[in-house]
Amino acid sequence: MVTVDAGNIQKGMYLIFKGKPHQVTKADFMSPGKGAAVMRVKYKSVETGAAIEFTYKTNEQVEVADVDKREMEFLYRAGDEIVFMNSKTYDQANIPLNLVEDQVGFLIPNLKCWTLWYKGEPIGVSLPPNVTLKVIESPNDVAGNRINSPKKTVKVETGMEVMVPIFIKTGEKVSIDTTTKEYLGRIK
């Protein structure tokens, strides 16, 4: 059993909370004027997708979930699940959509990702740091709107909307950061 001090909890970690695995979606260190410092943690259950908040004293020990990573390739979305395939063994894994809902906009066919497993069950996806997506809808830029690097909202091939500089046009490919949804650059 591996443990971590509550003061070292970070977003993205998988921890055991009330005997079940949960993903940390937010971790805030709080140091009040008097009293001990605390860590306020938002969890997402890997079984139900339910959100839970809990506050720890920073010196409390929290159990880390034993999560395995396997490299797999995204295939397609099937109803309320997404399907991945191991390109070496051709084994497939279905991951419930509610566990990866904030990452679906980055999933394009044949994208290699790390699938996360707990006790033989898939519980999530770890995306690459950035993804190249094709712009399918882009409003025209407005003449004269050039102050402070203006941005506009475009729709990419997965249906997700992202903010990009106004010079990006329909049909171009852009690199997007998978953690912040920020525009990184145009791909030629």
C-alpha cells in the first residue's frame, strides 16, 4: 500500500477514498490565519463519475490507487462508451464516457493514448500533451480588430470549440494543449 501526504496531492492523481478509487480533479492548498493548513480536494469517482469534495489536514496519509497504464489507440465512440484497441494484441477496451467526458473533444481516430486500469478494469485515459486537430468552422475575422492578439472561437473536427488567433481559417490544422485547451500553433 503506497501512501502520500495530503499536502502533496495533485490534480490527475488516483487515490483511494472511502475504499474506492477516485481521480483528483482539483486540489487546493489552504493556509488559514490560525490553525493547521489543509488541502481541499475534489474527487471524481471512477465507478460512477460522481463528484465529491473532501478536506484533509496536510500531514494526513492518503492511499494511492494502484493504477496501471497501457498504450492503446482510440478507435471510435459507441453510444455512452469510447473504444480503444491495443495495436499489438488487438484487444479492445470500452471506457464509459462519463469517466473521460472532458477529454472526448481531443479524441481522433488512431490517436495513441495511455489507458488507465484499476484491478483489470479500464478507468480513464491519459492524453498526449497536445493534439493536432482540423478546423471545420471558422467565422471570418473582422477588419481592424488587431489589438492585443485577438482571438475567435472555432469548431474543430471532433466538435469541440477552441479559441485561436483570428488568422486561422477553415481547413487549417492547429495544435491544441490537452490540459488547458489552449492554442499552441498552426500546423502546416
